[in-house]
Amino acid sequence: MRRSFLIHAGFGLVPGGALILIAALTWIPGVVPPQWNPGVPLAALLLALPVFVTAMARLLLARVSKATLWEAFRCLPGRAQLGLGGGLVAAVATLASTFAGPYGHFQAPEERGAGRYLAWDGAVRETVEVSYEVYLAVVGADLRMALGMVATLFVVAGAAALLAGEVRRWDQARNG
């Protein structure tokens, strides 16, 4: 496999793993400040999009089918298979964990004035006043969702780059 595919995979897998770890820290009370900057997940998304689009373009240029992707995955070393599988499971679990817990139906936390905290309650479909503890839990869940989506993009891009590199290696071995 050419080095460019490995570097491209690294640009996807390393930030994806870091974002999964940061998202996991939101489960620890007090780690995530209540006034987290929503620009951080947005900046990560803007970095993930070119990595993801180019990885998908590499797969499209390789003209692979689902069966070919599975065979390429099976030809990767065992540690790479384990890492890709674990990364994908962790990224999807991070997304799914957003709705876990007793406050999974709350979204869009806001602070209004001194001591007033609001959140959108999906169960009753309106904004309701919540306690500070619930507000912090919803802030963590919102951050976890944003980071989880971007981490999933990064991990999928890294996996796609590795699989495209493996398919390219096969083509080169077969053609000459």
C-alpha cells in the first residue's frame, strides 16, 4: 500500500480517536464547562469534510463493490482490522450514548438570567425549565452528539482510505 493512503488514513483515524476520547470525557461531571464553545465541533467538522470527501473519492476512483470492500478489509493485518472495527463501534456508540440516561429526551440547553436554565423537552415538545444538574447533563450530551458525528466522519474516512489503498495494491499486483 502506498504511503499516501496510510497518511490519509492517519488524518482520519487520529483526530477521530481524539474526538471520541474528548466525547467520552463529557460523561465525567465537572469536566465539561457549562459555557463550552460550539465553534470547536464546527471547526472539527470543517476539518473532517475534506478528509471524508477525498477518502470517498479515492474509493469511487477504485471502483469497488461491497464484496470487494469486505475482501479488502479481510486482507488488512489483524491489528488494523481490530482498530478499524473498534473505532467505528466507538464512534457509533458515542452517537448513541447521547440519548442514554435519564435526560436523553432533553436538547438545546440555554441559560437565561441568574439561575434559570432551559432545555427543549422532546417528550412534551416544548422548552421547559430544568435544574442546573440537568442543564449540565444536557450540555454534555449536546457536545457528545456534535463530537460523535464529527468523529464518525473522521473514522469512516480513515477506514475508507485504508480500504482504497488495499484495493489499489491488489490492482497493481494484478496488472504488473
